Amino acid sequence: MGKTSLSLVYGVEALIPMEVGEPTLRFSRTDEEANNEALLVKLELLDECRDLTHMTMVAQKQRMERYYNRRANLRYFKVGYLVLRKMTQNTREINAGKLGPTWEGPYRVSAITDKGSYELENKDGVKLPSNWNVNHLKSYYC
């Protein structure tokens, strides 16, 4: 089209101010050899900086894990236990409102698939389609 994007947005062409074109005192007194040496030192210290950052991230993850594990209320269910399943946004009835039930069930634990996840079935023996985490279940006889 023969137009720049700046002229299409603002209606004028971009102009470089005079002070941008003029070299500053800092720019005119730079020593290229000293600058290259400083860049090489920074490149040599880059691996150490990455290692330090990695160690900081690992320490932060360990602190978060300790914090979570201190407050976690782990529950273990066996096959045959009756449990209630926590209702989520997509399993809740449409017009239940905030006074509607928050747990549904009872369901029977049919299999333990992994540490903390279970396969559930209803009272007719029909299995639910996905695995459920222990945080979304509670014992029926609490």
C-alpha cells in the first residue's frame, strides 16, 4: 500500500528525534575492549547464575511441598468402601443454587488405580467414567 503501520495508526510518519541521532558522552567514551571483556566475564558467570537460580527454585518447591504436606488431610480407602463424591461445577444441577448439596453419592470404591485415585461405581454397579482423587471423596460413614 505504500504506507507504514505507524502512519496508518497515528496518521503521521515516524521521525527520529535529534538527540537520538547524536551520540551521548557515555557512548563516545566507551572502550570496546573493556566492554568485550565485561561481556566475556558475564558469559562465564552465566552457568553459575543458572545453577543458583535452579537451586533457588528447587528450595522454593520443597518449601511449598512441606507446607502442603503439613496441612494435608490424607485419606485412604479400600475396595468396597462407600464414599461420597464432591460435586463440581459441571456435575452440579443447573438451578441448585448455593444452598444445594455439595456432595453426591454414595458410591462404592471398585478399584484403586494409583496412589490417591480410585475407580467408583454407583449402587447399580455402573462405573463412573473417570478416576477420582482422594481430595474429592469422603467416607460415607463419617
